[in-house]
Amino acid sequence: MRGGAKAAVVGSVFAVVVGGVGYGAYNVWNGLTAGTTAASTKAAGAEGRAGRGPVTAEEVERTAKDFLAAWAEGDDDTAGQLTNAAATAGPAVRGFRQEAHVSRAVITPGRPVGTKVPFTVDATVTYGGASKRWAYASELTVVRGVTTGRPLVDWRPAVIHPKLTEGTTLRTGEARNPPVKAVDHNGVELTAEKYPSLGPILDQLRKKYGAEADGKPGVETWIDAAGEGAADRTLLTLSKGVPGKLATTLDAGVQAAAERAVRRYGQASVVAIQPSSGAIRAVANSPADGFNTAMLGQQAPGSTMKIVTAAMMLDHGVASGPDSPVECPSTVTWEGVTFHNLRDFEIPGGTLRDSFRRSCNTAFIKAVKPLNDKGVAGTALGDTARAYFGIGEVWNTGVPSADGSVPPSSGAETAASYIGQGKITMNALNVASLAATVKSGSFHQPVIVPRSLDDRDLATARPLPGSVAGALRDMMRAAATGNGTAATAMSGLGTADKGAKTGSAEVDAQSTSNSWFTGYADNLAAAAVVQSGGHGGDAAGPLVASVLKAR
């Protein structure tokens, strides 16, 4: 055993054990008895030979074995040199013992799959008299070194723990924020175990409001997050603190329905809002335990944007109401670029209501051409979005969220923006708020915790003019009934006061468009996006309807 490594790990036990591949059994140090039965890492063949081409199976096994043995042995330098990023890998291995306070670990490799080697870690974390077992699985990948030609572990923080990302580290100690017991608006407790999509949100709520909720911190192992606004993530609780109670606007029943709905799709997100108050009732994502796409996503919203475009047309006198004659040709050209309807359909002698109900692209482009003559075609949509829907203002929801953006445009990009393409970006939260604003007639900035908790500033907007609000509700009702594009999805909501709008958005490098849908039923509005889901009524529509049924 190297003297430096031994001194650093007195009182600790680490081992690498046989686990499905031809590795020797290692018991590389035993600080409890000050003895060792292991061959050193160097003797095990740490110095991989240079080669060319893909790494061989033998190189994968040997390199993984040597790296895991070095990690277990506490030999930070050798472990680092066995990776393609020694300067960061070595300190990460050292931090596993010194910062995460892992006092014992058994690392068991599994059978390689190509260049990947899975392994399990069965550890004990000890801090301040508290000790607890910690078990998890991870994997490593062996690659050919670009400059050396040696087989090396392709370094990434997730080798140490699968939830580590660039710039994050493991820590054990007294938690920086007291735990919180988050409850919905009826007092029902909300946990990440029961509602997986809330995991990242509960972490953020704890970071921001834990101290104000009068809790007491415990001793934990956590991921020390990087970046402004990032929340620490607890991985292990050695001794429990005293949670403070934190009231949210969420609804446990609606949240449960949202969790079930998004699980039907590989990548999907949904948000539900109470139109009369802006209270967020549910936030769900698939995958559930990761990036909060529902509130932080920034994607083109497709034809759900026609809600705002219709409001702009009515506000600027381009159309006087749902019965206004509006042409819907199969194609339309704007500054040299031709735009099409789905399968080039057309509506002879149609109205604004007809075009909204059937989501006619060309109607929402051709009819707006007079605004070009007034010199406001590139700014009117953004002005309407900000003035009546709060899109473009800064939203303070209580947790990090991305604000919708409708920037000024020019040329054919202006026409694209009218149908929710171009540079417009939204997420399910923003689009749900569009439907909520139409239903209530006024914008209420969405919140996930009551404003009274911290007296934060909320975004505001002017109420929709009565005639505009009435016309939008008329057209959203038409889309949700009869031969409207949202009718099939909304049919299960019976006699509810309902309305909806479908959308699909083309995305670069995707062969199938994203599916968007927003709608309301009585006093609940929701919006969803399904990656590569196709037309709005095909995937996102049934998802939203499932959530609205839980109202």
C-alpha cells in the first residue's frame, strides 16, 4: 500500500470484488486492521499498452479492473491516469472519500457490454457519529486515448455516481437547507416518491424556502449543484432533520393524473393551471426525474400560438369576430416563401372560426398581410402576447421557469411566427397560461407557491377586451367540438365548459413534429407537448384531456 493513500484512509475499508468478469478478488485496504491482502494497482497492469483502432475486449476488462482497483485503493493519481481526464478524475475519486465521507465501499463490476462495464457500489457513509449504508449502480466506458493510444476510462462525473453532472460534486455534512414537508392546497403531502416529476421542484422549493418554513437541517449526502439557481439534491439521509411545512398551489389529485398521463410517452411534459387565479395545479415530465421541461423548456409551440395570433387579428381590426370572412387557401406566399396547410386543404368561403377550428395555417398568414402595410407585422404579435397574455414579462412562479418569448421578426419569419414557428419559444407552462387567460378573460401569472410566502413581484397584463375574450372562447369551443381538430381528444369531457387548440411544431433534425395541445374544462386549464408526437390531437391532446378529467 502506498504510504500517502494509506494515511488518507485510516479507518476505512474499500474493496473490489469479483462480479461476473474475470477479475481477481481485491481487498485493497483494511484500515481497521492496518493490513492489506491486495496486489497493488500497478502490479495489476495499470500501464495499458498503446494500440490502434477500437479497444479490445481484453483491454476493456483490464482497464476497468485497474481503474476500479485504484479507486478502491484510494490511489487518486493512478485512478486519474487511467482516464482521459486525469486532472478532474483524480480529485473526484479523492472527493468520494474526503468530501462525501465514504468510510467503506465494496465495488462489484458486472459483465462488460461492448466497451461499457457496469458496476455496483455498496458503501457506508459516516459523519459526525452518524453512519448509513449507501448502495447504487453506475457504469464506465473504455475508449482509446486520442494522443497516447492507450485504453482509458472515458471520464465523466457520472462514473462516480450516475446523477453527477459536469461541475457537481458529492458532499456529506449538515444539510445547507432544512427539509420541507410540501403540501398541496388541500394540505395533502407531496413527495418525490409518490409524484416523481416533483423531485426537482421540491429540491428547488427546499433551497428557496426551507429556512422560512422553520425546519431544522439533518445530516445528508447530497449532490452539490453548480450554477446560479441550481438546487442541491439529497441522495442519502444519515440523520433526519425537522421538516418545515410549505404550502404549494398544487393539487395532489391533478398531479397524480398528470404523472400517469406523461408516462405513456418517452418525452412529454404537461402543466395544469387554475384560470381564475394562476395557481399551478400540476407539473409532470417524462422522464420524470430530470430536467423540468414543463417549466424550463424553450420550444416552438406550433399552432397553439394561433390563440395569440387570433387575438392580434381581432385587436387590430383584421377580423371583427369569429364570423368574419377569412380566406383559407391551400397555400400562401409571404415574401417569396410558400406556406402550406396540412395536406394542402382549403376552406372555400370560410370564417375566422372555421380556420381556427380546423387550424388553417394560410388563413392566419394571408389575413394578416394588411399589417405589413402599417409597418407593424413584425412586432404586433409580440405586443399582443405581452399586453394581454404576459408573454415577454418576467414570471416569478416560485421556482425557476423559462419565460415565453415572441421577439420581433422580419421577412418570411414573420409569417412563420403567426403559426408558432420562427423564433418563438414556449413551454407547457406558458401555453397552459394562454388557455387559462382566454378562459378567465384576464392573465394571472402562474405560481406554484402563494405570493404571500415571500411577497415577490408578479407579472401583470391588461385584461382581454370583452369582445376579444368572447371571440377566443367561441373559437376554442368550436375547436373542441364538432369537426374541430381538438374534438376527439376533448370528447370525454362531456358537457363541461370547454375549449382547446391543437398544434404541431417542426423541429430541426426531427422527422416527426412535436405534438402540442392546450385546453380548458370548467376551472382547469392545461397544456402538453410530446416530443415527436405528431399532430396535436394525436398525442398531446389525449394527455391534456386525461389531466382535465381530474379537475
